[in-house]
Amino acid sequence: MALQPGSTFAGYVIERRIGVGGMGAVYLAKHPRLPRRDALKILDAGLGADQGFRARFEREAELTSRLDHPNIVTIHDRGLEGDQLWISMRYVDGVDAAQLIAQYPTGLPVERAL
């Protein structure tokens, strides 16, 4: 189920889909109570029916939330909306690794990497 801009999920107002991966989708969303935008990762509904995938998703949130480093995205919260698991995390504006690889197929220039 793809969420549409303006729809609400777990109190977050969806602005747009950022990306899709093997376990679900990530959306840019307005936080329900604070003046900020978060990245909202939602486990695919089909995978959510599998207890193994649910456990992996929950473990990802648990382990990542324990990490504190400037180069690791901060986990803010996690939860269950209906039958779908979600994780909210700090939104980092920019391009993803796939876009960089496409832009620089022979490798990142040193200046860009730094």
C-alpha cells in the first residue's frame, strides 16, 4: 500500500515517498506534534504477516536506537499502526548512494567523498 501525500499514518502527515527497499517504503513526513520532518519507514504489509520479518524489523529499530554517532541516522520512535510496523528516524536531506553511483560511475571524486 503506497501512502499518498497529505494522508496520515501513525499521526504523521505524509509529504512524499523517499524510496522503496526490500522490506518496505520510506516517506518524508511531518511529525504529529513537533515542528520537524522525519523519515518514516513502514514495513511492507505482505512481509508484516511473516513473524520472521516482523522480528527483523523490530530488531533493526531496537539495535539502531542504541547507537549514538554523527554518521548514523537517529531513530526517534517505532510503533504499530493497524497491522503495519513503522520506524521514525531523522530525515537527512540529500541524495542516496544509488544516485551518487549513477552520477559518478567511475567513482566519487575525492572532493565529493570528503
